Amino acid sequence: MLSNNGISLDSLVANTIRPDVRSDASYHVPDAGGFVKLDAMENPYQLPEALRRELADRLAEVALNRYPAAAYRPLKERIRARLGIPAGYDVLLGNGSDELIAIMAATCAWQDRRAVMLAPVPAFVMFQRSAQVAGMDFVGVPLKADLALDLPAMLAAIERHRPALVFLAYPNNPTGNLFDTADIEAILRAQGERGLVVVDEAYEPFAQQSFMPRLPEFGNLIVMRTLSKLGLAGIRLGYMSAAPALLEQFEKVRPPYNINVMTQAAAEFALDHVDVLNEQARLLREQRGVLSAALAALPGVQVFPSAANFITIRVPDADSIHAKLVSRKILIKNLSKMHSVLTNCLRVTVSTPDENAAFLDALTASLQASSSASSSAPPAA
């Protein structure tokens, strides 16, 4: 392909873009128009109408012509006061948790040696992608068949690879389960002074368990969260806390003005009404139990325990069931190609009673259609 000035764009890309980036694919987000959207672990509830009007008035007063206040002090004060940050600990803010992961990877990617990021797999895909972009080696340690952490394998990998960063999603995405507390403690001790352990608590509102209060106990612990799952996915705000000496170093890598003024104002307002968001999380925890029980009653469906706002299930033929759900305008996540332990697995976001019912009806019909097709197929020669 030639540009207007005769330069070969193919050659230009080959000469300038890293080979591993050229060979990779972009992060794909499917078009959800017209679908019951249950693929992205979003809170289906908006703020009440009166609060939305009040928020609109607040946003109308934001000075869009000015850069954000660099320190974000009012927002940080609300996070520390209302989201359980230990006394004496600060937070670092990111444009979603994705940016926080990238900041940590960039900070720990030494230029004179290949640093290592380690995580159990399957895990949040941005762990590995951030390691790659930062120039770190990524080491994945497979989960056990029941999706539990393989502690002996994790400890052996830590001893062998000496990772600068170990990421543990708590609960894990995409599986939904909480790793054993004693296992995480063992990993923290194994890392010691050699490396950091990041506990990603994106789903803490639904797990109701946290390592945040234990920051003073483990100097190598970082706890990362996001407001996305609490009901503010659209504003893209993540935060993390760690020992002050660690946050000081990550702060040097954080881009200036990385949180825009609209996000800051919306987050401050939402945290002033965090009780509303917490009540929505309670409703979703309640619906998680209802939906799990209904799924477990379906023939051929295996339901994995979840402490998140989604449920992972195994079905007889994930590709076929997923395609049938899409044809019925239900969008969930097909995990079956992600890792061998997730063969024939699907992930569905817990939503409102109406949307959960629509999914259950579509899944039941899809299972029946798939079973009928299998039974009517001619025997193999």
C-alpha cells in the first residue's frame, strides 16, 4: 500500500512497529446494539432520576476549559473515607484499572534485564497485554481443573522466575471464584522483598472480602480496584493503594492529568451517594444466588461458584449454545477458546430479574435445540 507521497506504508509499518505488536490482534469489543448485554460485567442499574438530574447540574458547572487539578485531592479524600483505605495510606488513580496495570508494568520493566510478570491463568487479559507492551516476560500458571489456585505450581514459578509483579484477581476474572486466603498469604511471603503482589479487587462490592485492610501487614502488597463494577463503568476510574514508598514510585510514571474533569466530578458526586451504589450491589448479590440456582437446575449445565457479579457455566457445546443465544439477541461471553480449563465454558453477567429471566429462557431454548440437533444427527460412519 502506497501513501500519497509514494512511501510504502507496509514497509513503514514493518520498519517502525514492533513485530510482536504487528502479529497481535486488537482487543475486540462486540457491538451490543439491540442485544440484552450480559457480556461485560456491568451494573444494569442507573442512578435514580433525581440523582441524575443533580449530577447533570454538577457537571454543567465543570470548567472544561481548564486542566484537572493535578493532585485530585477531593476525590482521593472521598475514596479514602468511603472505600475502606487504611489510615495513613493514599491512593493512586488511573483511567480505569487498565491504566494502573500499565503503570505498574512500565515501572517494573527494567531496561537492562527482562523483568517478569506472573499470574494464574486464565486471568484478566490485560495483565498479559500490559506485560507485553511494557517489555516484560509474562508467565502464566494454569489453574487446577476445579479453577482453584495451584499453589505448589505458583510457588515453584515464583522461585524459578523471580517475578517483579504477581497479579491475583480476587475474585478471579473470568472464573468468578475467590482464591484461598492462605494461598495468597503464602504467595506474599514467597515474594518477600524480591517482588510485588497485586491483588485486583475489581469485584469487591460483590465478594465482600478484601485484602485492603491488610496493607499494613504486607509491605509488598498492592490492592487495586475500580469503580466500573460498582456502577460507574462509563467514567473509567480505577484506584490502587500500597505502602507510601511504593506509591511514590508509581506516581512518577502516572501521566499528568490522567483523570479528566468530568470523571472527577462524576466520581465525587457518586461517592457522596455511595449508599445507592452499595444497595444496587446488594441486589445483584441477591440475584446472583437466584440465577445460580436456576442455572444449576438446567440439564447439562455445570455452575461454578462465583463471588463476582457474573457466573461461569459449562455446557455441552459452548460454541453452538453461544451462537444460538446471539441469534436470540442475548450477548454473553464465550470462554471456551480462552484456556483448556475453560473448555465449553460461558460467562454471563448477573443483571436485573427481567434480563436474567430473558437469558434463562434463551439458554433453555438453546440447550433444547442443541440437544434435539444432536439426537437427530445420523450416527458417525
